[in-house]
Amino acid sequence: MISNTGEIGGGAIGTSFGVDYEEFRLDFRYGGEISDDMYYHIAGFARGGEGPRETGYNGDQGGQVKFNLTKVLDNGHIRFYYKNLDDKVSTYLPSPVLVKGGGEYGPVPGYDASSQALNSAYNTNISTFDSFGNPENRDVRDGIESKVSSFGVEVDLEVAENLFLLNKFRISDISGGFIAPFTDGFPAGPGDVSNFASALCAGATDGDGNALNCDSTTVTLANGPGA
């Protein structure tokens, strides 16, 4: 992808909304002339919302901004640019379904994988291990999380007739993570869904810290039974 540099002035702004789910996104870009030999351009996006599945929390949250400044010289140009990204998106892993036989599938008791998600605001803590094997607690609401801070310089000069010098430098600080409710390890075991609902909400609490009431057919999650 090639970034705009502002030599062509103007910009655009746009918004998008989830039609049948809660999410809002704003995209923008604008650039122009600072002086006869200097240009700028800024662009980015911001978004927030629950996402396409009902989870009870804003799983899609964050944004990005990019900026560049160009100084035009008699024999070329020098450009500085900066980018900051801080964004996270809900992650939906494969969900259990009921194998009816004859090539037909359906929802397990208390859960429909075609419209629901294992994610829930009532059960956001996952106990796992870090890269060194040490136990740690993770927050499911982080989903796929990306953080990037980047700065760069581009120098493009004609140092002699038909002889050009092009030098690009960039330094970046990149971090992130991935977390989601994994279906492996439910007490029900492969092929047996009789205890799936109880396993799904085991240890889950309401907003006051009280344990949720779970049985073999109903899961009380962020948006009511089975939601």
C-alpha cells in the first residue's frame, strides 16, 4: 500500500454501522500544502462496539492514526512519517455442534453456534500459561490485540546526473496478543454434550460477584439464558 502525501489536497471521511449488531467505525484522511515546498497528510480510523456476536462487552475497540510530512528539495525530497495503532477485535473460535447423523447438524442443548458465541461478559478470565510455562490469567475481552508505534524517514535525492540516492529508515515497537474461549477440555469430553452448559459457565459470576446458576440445559450469560 502506498500512503498519500498531501501533494493532492483534500480528503474524505466515512462512517459505517453494524446493521444487526452494535458497532460504529469512522475512517478519515486529509492532506494539503503547508508551503510551496512542504506537504502533509493524516489518516486513520476509530471504532467501537460489541461486534457481530452478542457478548455483553465492547470487543471491537481501538483505532489507528498515520501522519507524514514531506519537504520538497531542488534535487528530491525528504519525508518523515509516523503511525500509531492500538486496536483489538473479538475472537470467535470453533463452537460445539450436535451431530444428528446423515450429514445433519444442529445446536447443542442451551447453545446455538450459528448465532451465539462462547464469549461472555460474565466469564472473561482464562487461566493459561505464558511462553515460559508460568501460569497467568488472561482477559477474553482483549481478543486479538495489536499495538504498533512506528517512526520513519525517507530520503530520495538526485546526487548527480542520472544518479539517485534512495534511503529509507524505520523503527517500530510492536506488541499484541491473542485470547479467546477455547472449547477443548470441557468435562463433557468429545462426543458427549450432556454437561456442556454446566461446563461453559462453571466459575462464571454476575456483576456482583455471585456465582451463576448452571444446569445441564441452560447457560446464563451476558444477554440472558443461552445468550
